[in-house]
Amino acid sequence: MVFSSTTFVFFFLPITIVGYYLCRSIRAKNIWLLVASLFFYFWGGPAFLPIFLICICFNYFGGLIISWMQSRGIDNAAKIVFIFVLAGNILNLCYWKYTGFLINTINTWLHTKIRVPSIVLPIGISFFTFQGMSYVIDLYRKKVPVQKKLINIALYIAMFPQLIAGPIVRYESIVKQIVCRKCTVEDFASGIRLFVIGLSKKLIIANSVAVIAYKIFGLPANENMVSVSWLGVVCYTFQLYFDFSGYSDMAIGLGRMFGFQFSANFNYPYISRSVSEFWRRWHISLSSWFRDYVYIPLGGSRTGNVYFNLLCVFFLTGLWHGASWNFVLWGLLFAVFTILERFIKRHSVADHKNNMVSVQGVLLSVAGWVYTMFIWMMSMVLFRADN
């Protein structure tokens, strides 16, 4: 079930909203929303519901054990449990998403003939795994209190607005809203507006240009002209943005209808004047997740090799988007340009503060925008490639 389907818009959503607002207490509202979310997930893949529930319980009980050990000063044991829970999440994600990719790579490089198992990827596993890990990491760092109610943790991970396509919601940003929230008429109305805007992005723009993009990308190489290829790249560039940002807008709008305030996931990325700026505006929830849980623990820009840290982050970013080497190369492409930009900025003597009023400042801004969009559009070829 997707947000743009008639089943969701005309049946699931109205029933969920009516049932939600008929509930009196916040506990009853949370239970209703959790049941609706589990049904939403069950509709998309009944066979994957047990896996989903196991992931929720694994993080919940892991968090309880970590908190109990920390409260009694058993820090070394708490660290071991934390590593075990973190490894369990990562291994579960790797098994479902990357087993085939890993075996195919081994077979190609070592000329072996290991049988590739037929594994169907559970819906939304990248998103709900990262959210579960976010809770455990913040709990271990003592940034959030332990959540003793299984219903609340389950609702945080399973909430249907952000379950399938994000944004990746951090536990620390939503923990208070789970136990205490209000939805005013203004919030509900703004949620409807956001949902309609996102739905329009998806149906009117993304789906329209997708028809052209899929036809052009599906042409044999000898039938493609340069102008046609450029048209395909441009169409896919718009398709990806309006599709993804449309789903994010719908998710944020749905959250507001139920009293939740999710952070924006896109901030006009196509006006960026550098690759670094682009990644501060594109899929913000993913970028900030890797920044706080990978980049900064590696040393960030203060300790260690900042270029190596950036390389690791973008390698994982590419791999997160898909289990294929084209996604890895896509991520490394942005690592190269981000490292180059940082290297030039660090070693340049000139003052790069552009005066936007001056002609020089305007020209530099335009040049930066053209350069950034050119890199992004070229990367779309890698992103869209089949292999």
C-alpha cells in the first residue's frame, strides 16, 4: 500500500483518522495508531511482519538490558550488550539486503560458483533498522531515557507515515511527542496541505516525467542520440526529486494529522551551489544520521583523517541506497567532489565569501549551481543503471 493509491487515500487513511480521534486517551491513540501501522505493513508484505516484530522487540529488550546495566554501574557489560544489539541490527540488514550482492561479487572476483539464495527484501528494512539503531545508540550515550513501554517503542519504529520511505525519525526528536502531543485544527489543516502537495508532486510531476525517463533509459545504446540521452537524464533528475520529496511531504503531512512534528527531509536541494551544500539539503534525515552516528564518531573534521571519514560516509550512503556496485560508485563519486571542495577551501588563500550583490558574486553563484547540477545529473546515470 503506497500513499498515492486509492486504497490508502479513500479507505485506510479515513478509517485510521476517524478511529484515532474517537480515542480519548493518548495511550488509546497510540495503540490505535500502532495497530493501523502494523496492518499497513502487513498489507505490503504479510510474510515480513514477523521479521518486523522481532526487530522491534530486539531493540526494546536490548535497550532495557543496557539501561539496567548502566544504572548499576556495570558499564563494560552494558558496552558488550550495546555492541551485540548494534551488530544484530546491522547483520539482519546485511542478510536481507546484501547477501546476494556479496555472493555475486565473490563469484565474479574469485570465479567461484556459490549459489545465490533467493531472498526477498523486506519492505522498509533500511528505514526501520536505522530508527531502531538510533534509539539504542542514543540510549547508550545517555541522551534519552530508557523506554519501558513496548507500545511506545513499537509505535516509534512502526509508525506508518515514515515507515516505508522516510524521513528517518530520530528517537530523541520524537520521544516527548509519543507520550504527550496535541493536534490543533491548524496542524491538521497544514498536514492536509502538505499531503496534497506531496501527492501532487508524485502523481502530476514525477509520474509524468517517469514515462519519458523509463522509455529513454530502456532504449538500446545504438538507438540513443545525445539529445535524447540528455532528455532522459533531465527527466529522471526531476522524477527522482519530485517522487522522493513528494513521499517525504506526504509523510510529514500525515504525521501532523496525528499530532507529530517530523523534521523536513528536503530543503530545495536543486538551488545548491556546491556538492557539499547539496548534501545538506538532500535527504537531510539520512545525511544527519550518518553525520552523527558515523562521521563524528570516526573523528569528524577535528581528529583523524577527515578525507577518510568522508569517504567512509559516502561509501555507506551509496550502499544504503542499493545493493549494487553502481550505487557504491554513485556514493564514491560524491565523496571525491566533497573531498575536493573541502581540500580547495582549506588550502585556498583567497577569500571565498561571495558578495551576492556584486556581479562577480552572482557569476560565482551561477557557476557553482551549474557545476553542482551537472555533477548531480551525471550521477543520475549511475543511480539509474541496472548494473
